[in-house]
Amino acid sequence: MGAVRTRRMPRAVRERQMLDAAVQIFGWRGCTAASMDETAELVGVFKPLVHLYLNSKEALFTACIRREAAALTEAVRAGVHPGVPADRQLWEALRAFFRHTARHPEGWAVLHLQARTHGEPFAAEIVAMRAEIVEFVTRLILVAAREAHHDPGPPERAVAGLAEALAGAAGSLADWANATPGVSARQAAATLMNFAWAGLGDLMEDRPWTPPADDPTAPTALT
Amino acid sequence: MGAVRTRRMPRAVRERQMLDAAVQIFGWRGCTAASMDETAELVGVFKPLVHLYLNSKEALFTACIRREAAALTEAVRAGVHPGVPADRQLWEALRAFFRHTARHPEGWAVLHLQARTHGEPFAAEIVAMRAEIVEFVTRLILVAAREAHHDPGPPERAVAGLAEALAGAAGSLADWANATPGVSARQAAATLMNFAWAGLGDLMEDRPWTPPADDPTAPTALT
Amino acid sequence: MGAVRTRRMPRAVRERQMLDAAVQIFGWRGCTAASMDETAELVGVFKPLVHLYLNSKEALFTACIRREAAALTEAVRAGVHPGVPADRQLWEALRAFFRHTARHPEGWAVLHLQARTHGEPFAAEIVAMRAEIVEFVTRLILVAAREAHHDPGPPERAVAGLAEALAGAAGSLADWANATPGVSARQAAATLMNFAWAGLGDLMEDRPWTPPADDPTAPTALT
Amino acid sequence: MGAVRTRRMPRAVRERQMLDAAVQIFGWRGCTAASMDETAELVGVFKPLVHLYLNSKEALFTACIRREAAALTEAVRAGVHPGVPADRQLWEALRAFFRHTARHPEGWAVLHLQARTHGEPFAAEIVAMRAEIVEFVTRLILVAAREAHHDPGPPERAVAGLAEALAGAAGSLADWANATPGVSARQAAATLMNFAWAGLGDLMEDRPWTPPADDPTAPTALT
DNA sequence: TATGAATGAGCATTCATTCAT
DNA sequence: CATGAATGAATGCTCATTCAT
């Protein structure tokens, strides 16, 4: 594991190396189980230097989360062409998302797995990032509704739930794509579009799936 | 915290108390950050007794995961009436799922948040549980496809992806429902059905959403 | 150094041993320079046990200060017979003081040397103890003034300064007696009485030493 | 804190700055708790330079003690006019002492609080300084005895004890004056003279306070 | 059935100190 | 004259685990 010991690097370089290493370690083990020694060793440096540059384990963890969150949102944002139709924008966003998570699995693990399981300071970062993405998606959905001439569109709470569901599905598919050899980012994105778009469309068209009455033996609305 | 110190309980009762306590603690802090002392204190017992009954922290964590996973799958299974149509079965399964996660938030946290962030022995348990549920859903989808006379139905990999997406969306919505006051299990289930069923239906009907050609400026299939 | 390793002592006994050892170590090195390991080793026990029983180094240090301060004030108080004349009471108090500091040199070092050099929480304990003793002495002086029929006695600030001086002289003489072989507690007490009593008496009698005018070449009042 | 970063100073100047800073830091925290970084930062310089000029923390601490001790003894010596009567000399010495400790509280803290609480090398410096002052005072006392024609004067050991007591009282009063707003150096000196001179005088005059016989119920010699 | 006593191992963090530039 | 990079050693503290009772 331990990298070659390289001497006398400029601080900026070392800091990037440390963040890279920390993302690996934190992605694998989580913040609590990871040790500063592991990170230091992976960089090929001794522990005090990590503390000197990144101050504390919490600070290091936070820095990892921030960097990876910024990279992910930036990748999604950069993948989208603002001028194209809403479904196309969603498709592009999803492809960019799955491409990024496939290329940075440990960073994705830090965000999706580890950051949420530790106390508020960290989970809040994720909530913020997720909110940003969810808001982006929500806007797309509303725009799509407007494009289909259905003002004022679906109620906000319903959209909030849908965006949550979409985000959750996307996260799950990212893990699935990473764990299943042969599944490309494109396929993951297509799966999610297939899964979601028609449902969204039906909702926009005011043809929602109707839950049956609460009597468990009653016939369903769809049959 | 710290329960009243109760003396001389039968082992079976104590073990259940310990698992209950451990689920709380593990659900909040995660396996690594949790301490055996906390669990013991919550039960009102001393640490060596926890070791005597549950052997080790890892064993205790595993036992928690197993119990909660079994409870969740059992709850879903028990909520479904085998004779009714497929969409109805899915609806029932989702309602049971959200009902259970709402009633056992710490157990759900153990399964959804904590068990996946620790090494293989634990994540494998979750993978198994998830596979069971996914398989159940997949079967429902295939049955629905047969009911709609579309043999042989969609390709298996596509269905696997859809089931993953559905499971991810469900997990996310469970967290969302738990964190958002005023969202009932029924609403969460309806949101997910709305989100998913039409998409699934379209897929069954061989009307999938078609990804555009890779030229990012090409018009999309849906517009 | 390290004591014989004795197994399985009752907690109360171990705690006393730990305080004894800690007083030695802290008295020699001071709080910062002392290590928990040293204390543990001196007791013949491992470090975690010290933490288990006394919580933290700060808590241990505080406990030492409190115990030694209580022991010293108690020794002084117990040495005095309330019914006898004031000079006699002062004499008894001083003898008890020097006897105690001679018998517990490390405890005295903790109080006189170490506790005052660390932050407020500790210094405050010493200030409190010192205030108690100084107040006791002040009262004696005022009583002596009344006994000599000199109402209302000397001004309070002057007495405060005198008590400070007396306390400082006593502390210094305690160190001197401990460091100089052949100097008994009795001798130290007599030295201080000789040093102080006549001065106090003169003050009571309204015959203070008069500082000369500020001209440094002026003749002094005493010549 | 943190001074402005000033570049390229002559070594002698830098060394003085470092000693100034170190006296502050050591006076506040003590040798062990102080860090070289603090000192360096206070000077506006980086740590290796402090090592380059002052070699080690111990050396720096020693240098502080030596400088402050020399300054204090010099101040006392300079305040005294050799030709004047003994009590006047003592008065002048005390005034100079309290003036100096009031103007250099951190230096005084280093000498009175910190230097004595660390191992032998440092305490020895203080012992030496104290011995110098004590010897000076002792000589004054003996001279005063001769001036009063009482050869051969009091026994040396008694005088040694008295000088110790005087030094201790002086130290205590210096702290008291520094900590009590409104108490001037002059007042502190007067307090000590009042406290001590008459006692010394009585001793010279062969009218010592007589300790009572060891029977605690016996009447005292003074009543 | 349950606990008090004790420990071994690991970990974050700090800091004096060195060396190359 | 001065600093950036780096480390070795120590230290407070936590915690799972064991054992005797």
C-alpha cells in the first residue's frame, strides 16, 4: 500500500496528495474507522505533516466532502446545455452524474455512504449538495411542465417528493453501475430516464396513478 | 439516558433488550463510533454482560443487522396479498415498507446508513436483504408484464436496473418521509407509485424513452 | 521507581494510592511535565485505570490540590486551641503549619509551587485556601489588637498586607526548613514569630515604622 | 497576538526580541506548557530561527531566567545608597524591589513562579539569585546590629531564617501588589518594613519573642 | 445471572528539533 | 538572515476484551 517516500514537495502538491489519499481511506472505511496514519502512509509521509497541513481529522474529512461535492455538482452542471429541451437536459445531467460517479468511486462513496453517517456538521454538507441538485432537477421538471402547457404545474410538495425519489434512484443506480461490470454510465442514465420520465410525464398530464381506497381487499384503480 | 438498573432477567429477555439498545446506538453513531458501554448503559447492565451474551461488537452489530433486515422483509412480505394484481401488490409492498421504516427509524438507519459503510461482512448482509426485496419486485414486474401479455417481457438486466432504481428511490423517500413532518407512509408510497408505475408500464408496453444519439446537439426523441 | 504490581485492589484503595502517587509526581514535575504514565507506574497499575478512576489529568491534579489543601488547613485548624491568647494561637498555628509541611513536602510543593503556575481553575483553589488561612490570621491579629485595647485597631488594608506578608514568609520558611537539614518545625515557627510579632505589636501600639520622605538623601526616621 | 513580520534584523536585536517574547510566554504558561511556536510567532519570526539563535527550549528558558534575575538584582543594588544607615538601606532596597517587580510582572512571574517549578538546572538559578539577595539583606541586618553595638550580634542561623522570611514576605507582597489595584510599590515596601523592622529590632536588642514551653496549656511568655 | 478490576492496543494530537535552501 | 518541509518521540485518552468472583 504505502507509497514511495518522496521528499520535499511543495505544500500545495502535498495537500492535494493528502486529500486524494484521504478520500480513498474515508471512502473505504468511513471517518471514524479511518486513521490518520493510513492516510499519511498512503501519501508517503508521516502523520504530523498531515496534521500540520490539514489540522485535524474532522477538518480533513470536511475538506474531502467539500472537494468531492464541489467536483460532482460542477461535473453535472458542466454536462448540461442550457438551451435544449428539459428532458434532454435531464438526460445530460444524469449522464454527467453517472460518468462522474463511475470515474470517482471513492469520492462518491465519501458523499453517498460516509458523509451521511456522521454527525450534523458533515451530513449538513451533503444535505446542501443534495438540495442543490434536487433544486436543479425540480426546476427542470417544472420547466418541462410549463413546456407542456400545464400551468401552474404539479403541487410543490409532490415535486419535492419526486425529486427526492429521483435523487435516491440515481444514487442507488450509481452504486449498482459501479458494482456491476459491464454497466456503462449511459446505460444507467437510460435506465433512470426510462424509469422516471414516463411517470413524470403522466404526472404532468394530470394522469397520476391513483392509490386504492384503504380497504385492502378493494380492487385497484388501475385494473 | 441510562435505563433503570433491573436485576436478574432471563437471558432471552436481556438479549432482546441489548439488541434494542444496540440498534438505537448503532443507528445514531454507526458501528465504529458506538461504544459497548453506551449500549450496556442503555440496557442498565454492565459491559461484561453484553460481551457474555453477544460475544463481540462485530457480532452484536451483525445481530442487529440480521434482526432488522428480517423484520423489514417480513413486514413487506406480510403486507402483500398474493392474489391481487401486480400493481396492487407493489402498492401494498411499498405501503408496508414505508410503514415499517417510519415505525423503526433506528432500525432503518442501521440498515440504510450504517451497515453499508462498514467492511464486507456487514455490507454483504445488506446486499442479501436488498437482493431479496429486489427479486421480489422484479418478479412483480415480470408478472405484470405477463399479465399485460407481453412475453417474454423486458430483458432481465433492464429489469434489474429498474428494481435497483426503485429500491434506491424507496430508501431515499423513507428518509425523506422520516425527516419531513406531515408526510405519511401512504403519501410516500403514492409518490413512488406515481413516479415509477407509468415508467414501468411504458417499458412493458415497449414504449421506452429513447436516449438521443451521442451528438449533444441532436434533437431528442421525445420532443 | 515502579512499585510492585499488586492485583485486584478495591477501588477506594486504588484511588488513594493514585492520589498519593500523583501528589509525588505533580509535586516534583508540575502538572504539565508530569505524565499519567508516571503516576500509573508509581502505583503499579496501567494508565487506563487511572483514567477510569480519576477521569483526566486535570481532574487528577485538581483532586490532588483539593486533598492537600484540605489536609493543610485542617492540620492548622486542629493545632490551635481557641481559648488561649492571640499570640499563643498564632504560635500554635505556625507550629502546626510547619509540622504539616515538613511531613508532607510533596503535598506542600503541589500547593506552593505547582498549583499556582497553572491556569485559573487551579490557582483559584490556592487563592481560596490562602484566603482562608489569611482570614484566620487576620482575625487573630485583630483580636490581639482588641486584647491590647486599641479599638478600632489598624486599618483593614494594612492588615491585609500584613497577612499576605506573613503567609509569604511562612511559605518561604517552610521551603527553607524542608531544604535545610536540622531546622525543625519549632525553629521555623519561632523564627517567624520573632520576625513578625514585634512588628505586629508595634503596629498595634501605633508605633509604626515611618517611611522617610521621598528625598533619597534624607535621614531616616529611626536613626 | 502575533507581531508584525519584520525582516532582516541584526542578530543582537532579534535575540533581545526573542528573550522579551519568551519571558512573556514563560511567565504566563511556564516552561513546559509554553511552546517555541508561540514565542516565534510573538516575535514575528519562524521557529527555526529561534532554535538557530537560542539553541533549545531549555537554553531559552535559562537565558530568560538569567536575564531577569540579573535585572532584578541589579535594580535592587542600584536602588541602594551604601553610605546611609542600615534601615534606610533596607527601605531603599525594598522600594527598588517592588518598583521593579511592578514594572516587569512577567519577568517576576518567571522568577517567582515558573523557574522554581521545573527541575534542578532552573531552580538552581533562582536559589543563586535568592542567595545573593538574602546575603545582601543578611549583611544589612548584621551591620544594623553592629551599629546598635550588639556584638557579636545574633547567631547566623537565626539571621539566615530571618532573611528567608523577609524574602518570602517580599515575594508574596510583590504578587499582592501586582494583583491589587491601587497598591503602590511604596506601600508594599512600607508594609514590609512595618512588618519586619520592629521584629528585627527586638531581636537585635536581645528581646526575642520567647516560644512557650511545649505544654500546650502553659501561659505564653508575652502575656 | 452479573459485576468490579484490570489491561493491551490503538489513535489523534502536539512539539522540539533538523535539514536543505 | 531566514524559512519551508519534514519527522521522531511523547502523551492524553478511549475502548473492546478478559478474568476472578
